[in-house]
Amino acid sequence: MKTHRPWTWVPTLYFAEGIPYFVVNNISTILFKKMGMSNADMALYTSLLYLPWLIKPFWSPFVDILKTKRWWVVTMEALMVILFLGLTVTLPRPEITAEGTPVSVFTVTLALFWITAFASATHDIAADGFYMLGLSDGEQAFFVGIRSTTYRLANLFVQGALVVFAGVVELRSGDIPHSWRMTLLLTSGIWAALALYHLFILPRPASDRLRKTTRTGDIFREFGRTFATFFRKPLSWLGIVFMLLYRLPEAFALKIVPAFLVDHAEAGGMALSTVNYGLINNTVGVIGIVLGGILGGMAISRWGLRKALWPMALSLALPCVVYWYMAVVHTVPLWVIGTCVFIEQFGYGFGFTAYMLYMIYISEGEFKTSHYSLCTAFMAASMMLPGMVAGLLEEAMGYPAYFGFVMACCLATVTAVLLVRRGIPETFGKNTH
């Protein structure tokens, strides 16, 4: 591409970035739950899949130094086509999957999910760096809402359209492993189309070039500098606390909500079929996340991040109350479940925009690609650590008390905002044109 047309690649790049992330961290949740894993095992092992995103700063400098960001994006996309195909052939046969299926049955599948997670994390490093190199500061602020929306649309596509597809195949075949095998095969085809599109469409910005540093010693010195310069930034430690606490209610809810919605009524769940679960995410969930993300970008562009931070933080944390409500009332019609999901997804889409822009803010300066990668590592830690114990807590407390505990975690979000809000320039993110 010889012309600069962000609309042709920013939405597809972040839609593509989201697909493997949400397949690994979200589809795996509902997949293993439907195939018989307990809530405790499911939450623990799927939370551990966040680990590549947590430790990716240790190889992000090499993405910064070796090859171009465009090369890494295209190469990782090609690799993940192969990995998705591999996942289709590793799921166990239906006769050995039932309630309480041991984790050992899924060893090969979990291993491939892990490799996919590492490839996806590397793709994230390159894509986020490409975004910052390929756009001006004003364009980055303008597209942050679009970027957030398309990334979350990938989530809803994965948990909506793909889950509906799995549910339809399950109803027709009566074979749960087969339904997920076909779903992963469809995912590999869609991913291959995106990879081919990016091979030809991604621009080649002049700033996306190889560094002159190629000697091993220089590479490791550069590696050390990326960490040192990040932790020497003013307020960096407060920023780390913000990144760990801002999403705490969601972190405890994320692994349990899918299980809660599809679990049997006798276990306290809402007993949704796979199809209904997917339909709700793919209709009212899509509408909520799109509206929330677009309005979030517009709000920051109008008011700036500092002014918008309070309403965005509250909109992200407080809507988790809908799951406590459903767990307590328990017997609610499908339209009420859909309304609750809409409220939560809208609030999340609106509130998550501030989190993304704050990570851009704290990454400014030299090594912005690696520093942004460090920020996403803290974001991964904020989701992985609570998620690892979420299943054990839910099994000990039951769904109503557990979602009450999630609401209490909103205090962490409030604390996070109090720590960093004053340090953000009033004009950051604000469209001054």
C-alpha cells in the first residue's frame, strides 16, 4: 500500500489480534466445561493459559530489534493457521468425555492451546507496535475506540457466532467433541483469510524498520534498557498498581460467568443451551460492546482521559451486579438474561477504553512497543492470578455469594482510579482540533 488508509487495516488487525486471544482464554473455558471439566480445574488450567501474555516482555525486545513489526504480524498469523488446524485433531473422543472428565484426557489439547497462546502473544507485541508506528499521535487517540471495539467484537464473534455454530452442530450430531472440532476448523479458515488479507493490505511505514543493533551483546543491552527505562518513568509503580486493580471485578467474574450461564439449574446455573449462550453474546452482547466502545472513544476524544476516567471505571465495575442478581433470583426468562448481558457488555466496552488508552499513555517514549508489551503483561497478570482461584472460590461459596464477592472487588477499581487520575495530563487523549 502506497497510501495511508488506517480504516483498511486497523479494524481487521485488532479483530485478528482478538480471535486467538479469546479462543485460547474464553472458548477454552466453555469448551472444557461442556466436555466435563469441573469449575475448579477449568478455571485453573484456562487461567494458566494467560501466562504467555504475562511473560511476553521477556521476548518483546527481540520483536523490537529483529525483523520488522509487519514481518512478525504476518509470520505469526501464518503459524496460527497451522496451530488451529492442529487443535481440531486433538480433542478426545465422545465416549471418554463426561461430567468430571480428568484433566489428563486433555493434555495434548492444552499443550497446543499453550503454543497458540505464545504465538498469539508474539502477534500482540508486533501488532501493538505496528499500530503506534503506523499512526500519528492524533490518529492513535482517534482510533483507540475503534481498536477497542473491533478487539471486543472478536471476543463476541468467538463467544457468539462460533459458540452458536458449535451449539447447532452439537444439536444435530449429539457429539460435543465433534461440535468443537468443527468450530476450530471454521476458526482456522477465517484466520487464514485474515492472514492472507494482511499479507497484501498492511502498509509499510517508514518507521517500521530494522534496528542497526545486531550483535548479541548489543541486543541484551537494549533488552535491559527497555526494562530500566520503563521502571524509571514517573509514576510507573502507581501505573502498575492501576493495571493490576482496575479490572479486578471482571477478573474474578470472567472465568465463572460462562460456567454460571450454562451450568445445570441444580448446580445454581442458568442452564442455557450452547446455542442460546452463543445467541445472547452474538446479538445483545455485540450491540452493547459496540455502543460502549464507540461512546468510550468519543468520550475520551471530547473530555480527555483524566475527566472520563471516573465514569468509565464505574461503568466497567458496577454492571457485574447483574450476575449477582441472576444468581439470587435464579429463575429468570431468557429476555432478562439478555438484558443483563447487554448492560454488562455495554459497561465493559465503555470502561475498557480508558484502560487501553492509559496503557498507551504510560508507554510513551523510547521503546514504546516493548513498554506497551510490559503493560499488557501486567494486564494479563491482573486476569490470570484471580482467575486461577476463581473456580475454587465459587465451588466453596456457591454462585450467589461468589458474585457478591465480585461486587466487593469494585472497591479495588475505585482505589486504582484514585491512585493515578491526578497524574494524567488534562489534555491527554483529548481531540484539540
